[in-house]
Amino acid sequence: MNSKILRFAIYIDPIDDWPNELIFDCETVNLLRRDDKLLELWLKCRSIDDVVESLKKIIGRGVIIGVGGLDGSFIRMVPGDINLLNEIGSRDKYVDGEIEVEFSELKALHEIIRSSSRVNIDLVNKRVKMILREKISISKLFDNKIRLLKPEKIPP
């Protein structure tokens, strides 16, 4: 077992209606519907074994298009190498300065906004432009259901 937290964005073309109650061995951070069909599932896992078990459940419900990491990387399909999967899920990055993000829930922005010197919130499009006073990790954004859009899109 692995003591570090693994984080992934998994892109899925579901076979049929995706059940909201589907339980994974990993924590579901966010579930987004893209393009009327494609699903984007953000998972936070305690071990590579939990990742593998969750992927097995996903494969039974749809086709995995790809897996994204918190460093902006994207791998088509599912990596066949468990070490590569572990590496992708372990990656993180820091961002500072001027950023733009997309949020799922307004309340999740509170902590991020506190570390900013200037903030412009677009409630209609669920986007925020801000200037950070300090570095912030992509994993912190991810855990708060926030996608970095600029300077690069993460998860991709």
C-alpha cells in the first residue's frame, strides 16, 4: 500500500446513463458532464490498488478515453503500466501570479480568494481571474473542485 494520495481526472464515454450512486474505492471529488455525453470524473485515491479497483468499475460502465494528471499531462486510454499510472497520479504542480480558474461550487473559492490580491468573479460562466499573493498547489485547487484554466488547463 502507498501512503501518498493519488489524483486523476478520468475521461469516460459512458455506455448508458451514468448512475450518480456508483461507488468507487477512491473518493469522487467531482463529476462533470462535457459535450452532452463525455464524463469527467475527478478521483482522489489512497493507494494504487484503489485506483485499479475504481478503473475496473469504470470499465464496466463505459469506455475510458484518457487519464489526466495534475501536472497537465494526458494519457489516451488507461496506461497499461501500473508504475506509470502511479506516477501520473502522484504528480503535482504549483502556480502563482495571475491565474484564471473554473469552479464548480462558489463556496470552494473562499480559501483561494483569501490568498489573492485581486479577484474578478464571473458567476455566469463560473470563472475567476485573480492574482495570487503566494504559490498554491494544483492538488489544493483540485480538492476544492477548481480547474486551472490559465496559465494552462489542469486537469486537461
